[in-house]
Amino acid sequence: MVSASFCIYEALGIIGRICHVNRPNLSRRSAALRSVEDKPMHCSNCGSYVPPGVRFCSNCGSAAFDPEATRIARTASGLPATSPEDDIERTVFMVRPTLVFIKAGYALAALGAIGIVFLLASFGVGASISIPVALALLLIPAYYHIRRNMIRYTVTDSKLEIDTGLIARTTRNIPLSKIQDVTVSASIPQRLLGFGDVIVDNASELGGTTILHNISKPRHYADLLLRELRRWH
């Protein structure tokens, strides 16, 4: 009889200690939830103030949602806190071929246009003819400028994208997990002008090599790409 009473007493003591240990945690969780409930909330759609306890915005009618309350509630329940931004793909960099040749072409075309105007004027040709002829020289660098804007290289945290085309565009995607090596290649004139090619060796295509042509500061962009590759290899 004494042993049975002693066991019951010990069991009650253990239960009391467990409740005493968990009580501070429960108090902190309740306080956190109360602080979120008392915190002013604003509509995520229009930014209007939403009074506590109201489920819909009185301005736009959108459902009231507090991501902080959701995070605390998930943490209190033992579930990992997540954010909608975790599923958004992050852009590391976006680059196009260098503008060095385009700028040089515009400068030469402008000088040539001025020379043509003076040359035609010396032969008695009127400005109504010489100026349009001179401006036609600007069409040459403009053509190459448009061709340059038709190419765009984008590196995200999961893939390399190569976009080509002006109106109708074609996109090639190379997963970073398939990229094996990144090399920077620059000739002597390219090094003097500060641009070069970034060569990407990958296992996702038949050719196995993709070249990012005429990139300004190619070593900088190659380093950014290699930094992302460390996460996949």
C-alpha cells in the first residue's frame, strides 16, 4: 500500500515539473501571438489600415493576411517558417555584348556625315540632298546596335539563359548543375578595350560549349557565375 502511494506521489511530481518547464514556453508563444494580434495590420493589396479581427479590407475587399502572424504561428506549432520569396528565382546578373564598337561606329558615322555635307556643298549640292545622304551613314551603326540588343545573357541562381531575337525571341536554358567549366578568352585588342568572351562548357547539349561573345569585364561575370556553380557542385 505504501509503495503504491509512493508511486502515485512520484508520478504527480513528475507531471508537475513537466508543466512547470513548459509553462514559460507557452507563455512566450502566447505573448508573441498577442503582440501580433495587437500590431496594426495593413492590406497587402492597397496598403489600407485593417482593424484587428477584420478578415477583409474595407477599401479593396481583399482578404486580410499578416505574414508575420503566419510565421509565428508556424514556429509555435513546430513547423519551419517559410516565405513566398523562397520560391522566387533570383537573378545574379544580366549582360549584353559590349557597346564599344557601337559607340565607335556612331562617332565615325557622325564624322563621315559632316565630311559628306561639306564635300557635297563644295560641288554646289543643296542641303536638302546632302543632309539626308549624310544621315544615311548613321543607319550602319544603328543596324549593329539593333543586332547587339537582340542578344541577352542572364544568369539566375539555377540556370543560364540566352535570349536571342528582337520581337520574336528564342530562349535557351542551361541548368547550372550541367555546367562543368567556365573560361575567359580575350585577344590582345580585346584586352586593351576591356572585353572578351566567356566560354561555358556544359553537359546538356551536343556541342558542349556555349560562348558569351564580347562581354565587358568578362572576368567579373565569370567569377559571379563560378560563385553560383559552387552551390551545385
